[in-house]
Amino acid sequence: MNGQVNLDLDTQDNPDGISMGGYVYRAIATNRDELSDSQVVHWYNQRAEDSENRIKELKLDFGGDTLPCSDFKANALYFLIASLSYNLFALMRQLLPEELAHHRAMTLRWRLYAIAAKVVRTGRQLFVKMQEKHRILLERVLIALKEFKPPPI
């Protein structure tokens, strides 16, 4: 491919790269032959972004950062429940409208679950009064959840 050079990797001088003429050369080993050089570098630089954000979300939003006790089995069960909660949230997030699909659980709690509303009873009818923008958002979310068809087992 264009721009690729064979370097002598037998030297032990610099474990992070090879220095020649004031430059430090590093190598990216990949079998992704369909990508150009710049695409490989971009892919390499972005490789851990999603996984690090998922771990952060699991720890901060679902209680994965602290364990409840010193018993290994109890902590393992706790972490499995937190992981299951995160996975169910990730599934639900795929069904949300586009403006909510990329938010963390904490943000969605405030935008969906903590909507200010007033329940009013008049005669034999029960009404929920809220701002129009919140009603529209809740309707869109409920429609998306109702239309979800689980994959066959």
C-alpha cells in the first residue's frame, strides 16, 4: 500500500517506537486491507472510545464502581445485575427518538422519568397536565416501545 515502509524492529532502544532523523516511527499491525493508510490511523485512534464510555456509564450510572460487601459471590451477583441493567438500558436506548438515543442513563432519568406534571381529577375523569413538549416526547417514546418486536428465539 501507499506510504508503508518496512522498519527494523529488532532494536530495543525505544519500546514505543523507532527514532530516526529526529522522528519517532510507530507501527500499526492490521489485516484491514480495504482501508487506506489514513483510514487505518483514524480507526486505530478511535478503537477504544466506545468501550471506555460504556465502562464509565456502567460504573457511574448503574453502580458498577462500588461493590456492596466483601463476599466475592455477592459482589459477582451485584455486578451481574448492574450489567444486566445496563444491557436492558442499551436496548431501550436503541428504541428512543434520535435526540435521546445518545444520552446517558442519568440524562434520560431527568428528561423522561422526572417530567413535571400534575394529576387532576374532575368528575369521573383523570387528567395528567404537563407541558406540550413533554407530552409529545412521551408519546414518541411510548409509540417506539410499543412498536418494538423482539427477535425470534
